[in-house]
Amino acid sequence: MISAIFGGVIRDMMVNEIPLIFSRQIYATACLAGAALYIGLRHLA
């Protein structure tokens, strides 16, 4: 997941575009937040 997100960021930076993760689409941010929440809750259980 992380390599896919940052691979897309690097690709967008190389072609001089604003990466999607920093624009109005928040799919990557929501995915990272969900993964962090899951890992955090697994440690509590």
C-alpha cells in the first residue's frame, strides 16, 4: 500500500503534476488512516 501511494506521488512529481494524494481525492489518506486504526486496535486487543 505504501509503495503504491508513494510510487504514484513520485510519478506525478516527475511529470510536474500535483499528486492526487494532495488534491481533493483522499483515497490514500483514508486508506492509511484505516490501516493505522486497525493496527492500533489490534495491539489493544
